[in-house]
Amino acid sequence: MIGKLKGLVDSIGDDFALIDVGGVCYEIFCSSRTLQALPVWAKRPSYSSKPSCART
């Protein structure tokens, strides 16, 4: 079990977020309420429509 991640929000879906931690992407499933509470400063600006971390 992972207790904490610190990184950049790569992308957000309906029930998940991709968090880039030093080049390794973690897919985190959580509620929409939690996703909305992600800090704005952590969200990576979108330069393309495709996230840098590919969701499998």
C-alpha cells in the first residue's frame, strides 16, 4: 500500500488522476470530491491533448 505521493498532476479522469513522480506515473483512483480538491498549483498545464503518462 502507498500512503503518500508527491508529484505533478499529469491528467484527471472521471474517477482517477495520473500523478507523475520523478518520471514514474501512478494511477490513483478516488472520488470526484477528492479530485476537485487537488491543489491548483500542482496541476500541470496542458500543452497537448495527450497526457505524458499513458494510461494502460
